[in-house]
Amino acid sequence: MMLKAERILKYTYQHIVRNGWLSFASIAIMTLTFFVISIFSFTVYSVNVILHYYESKSQIIVFFNPNAPISYIQSVKKDIIDTGKASNIKYVSKQQAFTNFEKVLKTQNPQLANAVDLNALPPSYEISTTSLSNLEDIANILYKVKAQSKGEINNILYFKSVVQFLKKAVSIITSIGIGLIIFLSIISFVIIIITIAITINSHSEDIEIMKLVGATDTYVSGPFIIEGAFYGIIGVFISSIILYLIYLVISTSYRKSVLLPILSFFQGIPIPQYSILLLLEIIGIEIFIGIVIGAISSFIAISRYLKK
Amino acid sequence: MLTFKNVSKNYKNRAVLDNINFNIDEGEFVFLVGHSGAGKSTIIRLIIKEENLTSGSIHFAGYDIEKLNKKALPFLRREIGVVFQDFKLLDRKTAFENVAFALELSDHTNREIKKGVDYILDMVGLSSKSKFFPNQLSGGERQRVAIARALVNNPHILIADEPTGNLDPSVSWDIIQLLNKINSWGTTILMATHASDVVNSMQKRVIALDEGKIIRDSEGGYNE
């Protein structure tokens, strides 16, 4: 058994080394395929992260009447907390609102800034949620509270159309992205199968000879299947290294904002951070997929000859 | 050892072998002669079960070839050494590796393989070219590698299908001498050929075929 395994590995090595160009082409195709799929997946993921950033930045602001009792204001906060859907509730007092207002107006219109009275500005809650649907739910509750109030709530600021647009964008981009990834994957796997089939085709005479001198199917197919798996491993490995280098360049230049002016537009949005462990996990999964796809492609291609 | 009993083979209703009967005993040297298309190669393909017969039976060294399943086929082939007109060597393997491959299939140890291959390459006169790839060897040398590969497993029978068909007359003669030597050591040989001078000079048993039928089975030259 060990002897057989050792020989199958030896034949695999000979196939790969003595077919230099074909091996190179197969590895190149594998690398390219995994690279394109990975780039696409990361892009879709990053767009989602960016959209979620905007999603999390969306807020509802409830303005209270400047004379509203603090107990009422706190009861509204409790109503919001009870929904369990708010991720952050920030109270902006009259004093804080005035300071913020003054800061903005002093540079733009100092005269107006002096004219505004502290008591004219309303206290408010700035409410954030983790998802847009939660934001909508809270907005609906607040509208109800406002309807029941006796003038304690002045206004509710909630940009429904912007929120709805974002919500739609997230769902469209996610479904188009997943659809495209599936489509790309299918096309790529077909390309991989064809490439490996071409490699095996170049060995068709060898396969016939091996069978004529008494090789079993395992002896004939083993090296080809391992060869396919090997191309998968190397392809994933190389594409992962290239991707990681690209990620490093983009993430450092993004922070410094020197690479592309367009990146500065996104300043403030946290770009997805990947820990080494997560990256290794992703590479591990990709290598597993590479092995399976390479081996299956070889198996499909070689079975044609084994049936003869 | 090898028996054909009422063997017929049809391709799309056309009979290429018609009721073939013969028996070859251990240690014999038999020529299978006839024009192209007479059915020589079909007989060889039936023995190694590269094709299935239409009717009759073939028995070889305890195997009923027709009843052999796909799993047992490799084991039959390891007991038959076959030499082809076009050599059928693995181009990406050296002479040594080509011969060793046959032994590796039957799970010999690396030490046994080295010893066996070195011995057989020496016997066919190629020990100095064991690291050469087939495309670095002449036609005669390639055929010697093929003979070495066919012999290395110590087969019951060595079947040669037009082994000199692609070779110069002088090289052909060397190959025939080699096969004769192998036969003298006890290996049964069945050689398909239409080289009348070779058959005439050897004066061995000749099975002559014409249009799929045996027209002669006796010792002597090509046309006797």
C-alpha cells in the first residue's frame, strides 16, 4: 500500500516536472480563476461593509420641546431601549445643542450666533441602529409616541427615502453580487475542467500504454487526480499571496490616503480588517476548494479514458 | 497454454476472424503470418482483451479470457509480454523507467526493480542508455526497450505484433535474433509478421491467415 502510494506520488512528480509548460499553464489558469473569484468576492464584501457603514450612520433625531420635563424625555428613552433595536442613543442637551450651533455659526454667521438664545434650542436624542429595518421600526414607534404627546416632542428627523434607498442598494448589490459570484464560479470551474482535460489529453497515449502493460485504474488515474489537486493548491496559494499584497498596498495607502484621490472620498469608513487567523482560515477553505475542484476535474477528464 | 477454440470476430457483420482453432504449447516459437487485414492483429488484440470476441473461447494460462472482468484484466496483461510495431513506449519516461514501470505495477520492491531492470537492459544490450528518453534512441533501441519491458515480468508468453515493421533490415535481424535467444531460454513466443525472409530463415511453426481463416498451421517457411 505504502509502496503503491509512493509510486503514484513519484509518477505525479514526473508528470508535473516533465510537462513543464502544460503544468505552468494549468497553474496559471487556476491562479487566475481563484484570483478573479476572490477579488470579486472581496469587492462585494467591501461594498457591503461600506453600505453597512452608511446604514449604521443613519440616525433618527427626536427633538423635544425646550420646556419638556426631563422625566418625559427619559420615558421616551426607555421606550426606545425597550424595543431592543437601538445600538446607540445619544442625548444632546440644550447646552450641548447651543455649543454645537455656536461652533458652526461663529465661522459662518457670527451675528446670527449672537442673536440665538440658549433656551431656543431643543434638546434631542440621536438614535442609531445596526440595521435600517430597526431604524424604521424605531421611527414608527416614535411617530406613535409623538401622536400621543402633548407637544413635548417637537419634531422627528428621519430621512425615509435615503434609508429606503440604502436598504434597496444593500439588497440589490448583495443579490447581484452573489449571483455573479455563482456565475463566475461555474464558468471558472468549466475552464479548469477543460484545462485539466487538455493536460490529460496530452497523456492519452500514455494512458493507453499503461493499461496495455497491465496498470490498474488506480495506477493510471491516481497521478492525474493528485496532479489536479496540486494545481488547485498552488493556484490558490499564489492567488492568495497576490491578493494579500494588494490588500496591504490598498489598506496602507488608504490610511495615508496617498494612492488615489478617490480613496480619500471614503475617509472615515472603516475598511474591512482581517486578522491573520481569519485570513488563514479563508486560505484554508480556498485550498480545500482548490483540491476538490482540481481532483474532481481530473477525475472527470480521466474517466473518459478509463471506460475504454 | 494458449488455446483458441472456434473463435470468430465480426466488425459490423463483417467477419474478420472466422472459426479460428489453434493451440500453442509452452516454449514454442510461432509465426502468425498473412497479408495486411488477414486478422493477425485482431488475434493479438483478442488475447490481451483489447477487444471482445464474437463467438468461441480463448484460454490462456488458466484464464478464460472472455469471462475475465474489468478488475482482473490488468493481472492477465501482466502475464503477457507484448511488443508492438510502434513500440508503445512512454515518451516521458526514460528507458529504465519504461521497463521499471511494468515491475512497479506488480508491487516489487525498489531494490528488486533496480536489479531486474539492470539485468534485462543488459540482456537487450542497452545498459549504457538506461537514462535516455525514447526520443533519444534509435528505432532498434526503442524496440529493445519494448522487448525488455515485455520480458521483465517473466511472462508466460511474449507476443510481438510486427516488431520489425518499422525497422531497417539489419536492425530487424538483430531483434529476431534477440527473440530467438529469449525463446531458447524457455519463453513462448508468438510473433505476427509479414516479413517472409525472417520466417523463411527461422523455419519455425507458422500459422498462416487469409481473410480471417487459418489456411495453414505447420513448421517451415513463409509459403510452404
